[in-house]
Amino acid sequence: MSQQPSPFSPTKDFAKRLLAWSDINGRKDLPWQSDKTPYRVWVSEIMLQQTQVAAVIGYYQRFMEHFPDIHSLAHAEEQQVLAQWAGLGYYARARNLHKAAKHVVFDLDGAFPSDVEKIMELSGIGRSTAGAISSIAFKRSAPILDGNVKRVLTRLHDIEGWPGGREIEKQLWQLADNYTPTERCEDYTQAIMDLGATLCTRSKPQCTQCPFQTDCQAYANDTITLRPTSKPKKKNPVKECWILDITCNNETLFEKRPASGIWGGLHSLPELSREYTYDEILEEVERRFDLKGLSIDEARPFKHIFSHYTLLAHPVRIQVSRQENSIREERLEWLTHEARAQKGLPAPISKYFEEKITKP
DNA sequence: AAATCGGGGGT
DNA sequence: ACCCCAGATTT
């Protein structure tokens, strides 16, 4: 755990300078930026959660015409709410909005809660959205930590580590809280989102326009493109299977694989789900190939790493007695080791045979 | 094709 | 308390 020596080295007057910047460059004419009632702010924050400003504007205006206040929303049928939401996507947001409206109107006497803790109890509102509503609608000093703010803060402090992780997120909330002013906190909330949305963007940030260029640790360290640290790719799953090494005399049964998928179109050993028991394997061999197994035993498993998963193949050797009337299919082929060497086979299968020959 | 996003839900 | 997902867009 690399505890940073000082998790917080305050940039002096951050809020003041940010507000000075946003007074000139910030957006102040969006539909939800006038008449900032809790209801109007809330609806805008929910709509903006996973959707860009430009896409939200039209929906917001129509939504407000249909449901001008929280009472009209609470008394509406869910279908009417969803109808107004149609096209915005993420419809769970609309259901949560409706559910929360009913809760406020019928359980809280229509009084929208003002502190973060209470706001967070409403469906569809987490800590960041609650902070936004509390600060913008109630002018309470409450931090937010949405994607924009995470980006600004991880760059300003050049914080390494995925912001979704526990420790980093905790550190970011601490920073967000420290920077949040008591004066003009509603403008500050809007301003830091504007900074992230217009200058401190994910790609091609406009650092030359940024009022914090000389404060920015990532800029100084030339790590802007590395911040925020991207989510660690979850390590690939391991998939296991049986690989059937079916032999009769000196020949092995190969099966041409489907054209698409892994090893598409190549000849390979038949593959079965690892779930099968020996008995089930033999049943399947008889069903699919019309071959009776005489003996069955396992060889050493081999591993093959694909880009998206690791295959752990368990070869199972099956001796069969060749029948006259064995199923004949285009995709099935009996090959000797010599013939096999000429054939296009998946590398792991070829390798398996090299080992089998050199170390029987 | 892969990364992103804030909250919900499952473990 | 922690991890992961659904659902849609963006790069």
C-alpha cells in the first residue's frame, strides 16, 4: 500500500480561482440553471447522469412541461413517466425518479430533503448526486465526485490508481471535500463540472486554457494521458474442457472446427465440456462417432492463453475399436502422426502431439 | 472493440 | 463492506 506521504496538499485558493474562471467561461444559460428548485435540479441531475448535456436539454424541457412539479410526477402513472423518458435510455432512472417522487410526496409530506444523508435515501440518488442537489438547490456545502471531478482531481494531484478502487475513491472524496467552499458552493459545484466537461476532458484536454496548468501535478509530470488510471482489466477467466485423443491403431480422429470461433476451420481434436464424466464422455463418443471405447485415461493438461480467456485443456486418451459402419462425415478425419504433421492444426494441439511423441 | 459512468444489487 | 453488472454512448 503506497500511502502517499500527504494525501492532501491544498492548491491555494482553488475554489476562488475556479469560480473566477467559470464566471467568464462557465455555462449559465442551461434550462435547469434557472429557477433552481430541488425538483428541477434533481430531475436535471438524474437526466445528466449518463447522458450528455446536448441530448438532455430537449427531454428536460418536455419533461418539465408534463410534470412541472414533484406532485404531478408523484401522481402520474409509471407508463406516463416512461413515455416522457422514451429515447433517453437507462429507463431504471425514470422508474427510480417516479418512485422517489412518490416517496417524497406521500411519505415526506412533499418536502424534498436538504441534507446529503437524507437525499441519498431516495431511489436513484447516490452520494455524488445527493451532493449536487444539496449544494445547487439548497446551497449547502457538499462535495460531489462524478467522472468530471475524478478526472480533475486525479490530474491536479497526479494520483495513480483506478478511481473506482476503494482507497483511491476515499482519497478523492477527501480532496473533493477539502476543496468545496462554503461560499458560493452551488456555483462551485457547477464550475468544477464545467472544468471537467470543457477543458479537463478525457482526451485532448485543453491544458493551455486551464487556470490550473501551473498547479497541475500530472501536467508537470507529463502524465495527463495516464490520468485517471484506467480500470484494471479483470484477469481472464480460465475455461476448462476435455480434449478427446481418440486413437485406433496408429491413427487419431480429427474433427474440422466450425468456420467461426476459435481455431475456425482448422482440424482439431474433438472438444467436450469439462462437466462430462468418463462414462458420459464414452456415451458421447459412441453417439457422435459411433465408436466404442476400449480404454480411457488422462494425459497431462495443457494451457493455452487467448486474449480473452485461458483454455485449460485436459486431454483424455480413448482407444477405440474401429467399426466398419462408423459415421462418415466430411469434417471427421483419421490421421497418422505423419499425416497429422502436414495438416493445419491449432498450435496447442500440434504442441500436444510433439510432447506425446517425444514423451509418450 | 474497449472504456466509460453512478447507482443498484448480489455475495 | 466489497465487487460486479446493466445499459448506453464514446473513443
